[in-house]
Amino acid sequence: MSNTFHDPSTSDQPYKDPTPLPESIPRVQELGTTSAYLKSAAFFLGAHCKEFNEDFMLCKAEDRDPAHCLKEGRRVTRCATDLITKMRENCLKDFDLHAACLEKNNHEYYACRKPERSLNKCMFEKLGLTKTIPGSPEGKTPIHLVEKPVFTTIQK
Amino acid sequence: MPPAGGFERVKYKRNLPLRGPSGVVILAGVLGVCGYGFYRVGKGNLEKRELGREKAWSRIYLVPLLLAEGDRDTYRREQAAVAREKDIMAGVPGWEAGKKVYHKEGLRGPSRIVVL
């Protein structure tokens, strides 16, 4: 333990966590995915990991203590890792394109409909997952399927 | 006496060049343009609501994942803090490491987090 800051990238030793989790807690690899990819995958994450997510949130509603829901939390992370791995295996090109587009356009979905549609198509064909927005008005085209929306980017 | 062939016809017709569309047409045009604009605004408002819903749900779907990760980190830091406290206060008899200052049940988040 020292109080000076050592930049890990310039260190000659690999970074070692001085205070790791106790041994009694099973290890789980953190997802480590960046925000644009998470935003791109959010709806598939909701569809693919619905049970684990709901289980975790119900557990959190029971008790907000971080120690209370570690097990459910590990399941959530494992499921998310599983989905991201599958997406990378099956739709890497579309996934990359959509994430790059989001990164370029202030993380706005409406600016990236074209890559989003190809990603959605690929996800449905390969993994059978569809994007649904809960609470959308019945009988109307969901916003991500509207052909000529009012809100578009100024530059095409 | 009149000249041969009679007098020239009196020019009584007014010579007014065309002055553009009438007021009624302009009014109708203005109303039409405004009406189309308001139609687009209304459509845009409905669309904006749906875009907001989409954004909200994308965040809702990410909450469990981010919360789980944050919880693991908070738990690790809490455990580390308790271990540190135990180490520092080893020589003090009757000291309980990690004991809360409040006796009430229920979670109070850590008042500070030591980043090491």
C-alpha cells in the first residue's frame, strides 16, 4: 500500500489487486465492454438475460446490501458475457458498425438506424433475438422500424 | 365636323397589370404551410416520446449488469476496509472491526470509499 499513483501502463510489473475479493466468493470475469457496445446490445441483453436480470432486481428489491445479491449478480454477468460472446461470434461486423455509429453520433439510436437494422436482422437470423420496446403504442410501427422518421441526422 | 371614319374610341378600360395571387390564395397558402408544419411538429412530438421510451428501456436493460458489477466492487472494498481496520486496531482491546456506528437495521451505504 502506497499513496503515490503509479500508472499501470508504465509499470514493469503486471497490476496486482492489493485487496481482492475474499476466496469464499467465486470468481467471475467482469464484462469490460465499452458503453457503445453495451448500448448497441442493450435490447438483446434484455431479451436474452430476462430471467437472470429479473431475478437479480427482485433480489435487490429485497435488500439493497451489496453482499446480499452477489450470487444473482454473478449469474447476470455470466449471461451478459455469454450474449456478447455469441454476438461477437455471429454478428461481429454489424455489431462493430452499429457501435461505431453510436460512438460517432452521441449514442443516439435514431442516428444509426441503418446499421441497427442490419444488426437486428443478423441477430434474428442467427440467434433468434428481436428488439422489442415495452410500452410502445399498440398497432403502431415501433420507432426503430419507422421508414421515414421526422427526426434524422442533418447530414445523411 | 367629325373626322373621316369617325372619332377614335374612348379609352375607358383600366390598364392594370396582373398583381399576383389574390389575398384569399395567399391566406390559403399560408394556412396550408402552417398546417403542414404543425402536422410535422405533432408527428415529431409523438416520435420524440417513442425515442425517449427507447432510450429509457435501453438503460433499464443495462441496470442489472452494471449494478451487479458495482456491487461486487463495493463489497470487495468494504471487506478490504474491514480487514484494514482490523489490522490497524489489532492492539486495541475490545475493538470490533467493521462495526457500524448506527444500531438501526437497514443499509446505509459506506460513507467513504478508499480507492487503493
